[in-house]
Amino acid sequence: MRRITTAMSALVGLLALSVAFVGSAQAHTFEWSGANAALLLVLADGPQTFTAAPGLVVICKHVRLDGTVKQGAQLNATARGTYTGCEAAGLKAVVSEAEYEFSADETVSVINKTIAITVAALGCEVTVGPSNNKELKKVRYLEDPKSGGTRILAHVEVAGINSTTKGTCGVEEGAHAGGTYFGLVLAFAHGTGTLKWS
């Protein structure tokens, strides 16, 4: 009986320790040290590649996202995005304004509006809506060591994007799951202070 009691005590102690450890785990945060909120600018001059389905790939040369970052630590930052220099199958593609919520816990969500990608020469339209594209993984953050704490480098390697195609897109019309987005962007905060991810 003593052995059982001792074993039960050890098990209860282990469970308590596990709960304490899980409870003490902290989420990542973005942190802006400036005295006030600052404008957030995210830029990329390298390819941003969205694959809606096998055979349907959209590549944009440039993206600019504008948002704000609050004073102190925060879990999320939102930004509106403009894509330029986009092509699909070597043909011009137009991407509508996008709105994103970036989480310091390395996810990104499409918010507020549907993103429309149009390839007029093909009669093709792809839409990516906010309702089923939440907390997509993964966005890996790294403070740019050359910036003195003013820039964050983000590697966007997102999978599981849901989209809908209409028209002659080279794939079957309708809903598609498992889309991907790959790109590299730099985030800046305008003002006096440091921008960090931890």
C-alpha cells in the first residue's frame, strides 16, 4: 500500500510540475520601445510566390505593407499590402489590396477583405478570403543584426492557404486547399526607438 501511495504522490507531483511548466510558457511578442505608436512599413524586393494549386503559381516582384506598431509589447501587428510586378504563367496578374494580421507566435491571418488575383489574358480569377485563412503557419522572425534594432527580417513560409478559382486558370474551377506562400520581407518602424521580436 505504501508503494502505491508513494507512486501516486510522485505522479501527482509530476503532473503539478507539468501544469506549472505549461502555465509559465510565454508567448512571443513584438516590442516597440518608442514613446508613441509608430508607422510600420514592411517591404520586399524579392519574389513573393503564391501557389494556389499545382499548375497555378503567381509571382510578385514587390510587396509593400503599411501598418502601425504600438508602444511596448504586443502579440499582433496588422498591415495593408500592395503587390506589384505580378505574373502568372508569364502573363500579367493584378493582385488587390490585402490586409494581414501578423502574430508574434509565427502565424499570419488574412483579415477584413478578400484578396482577388486576376489574370485578364486567361480570364482567370483567384480569391483568398479571410474566413478560412486564419493563423496560417509559418512566419519565422529574426532581428536584422545590421540594423541596430530597427528592423525585423521575416521569412514567410506559409502552407494551408484556402482559395477559390474561377475561369480559365489551368486548374479545375472551385475551391482549393493546401496553397502555399513563400517570401522574404523586412519590417521597419518609423520613429525613435527599437523594434524587436522575442
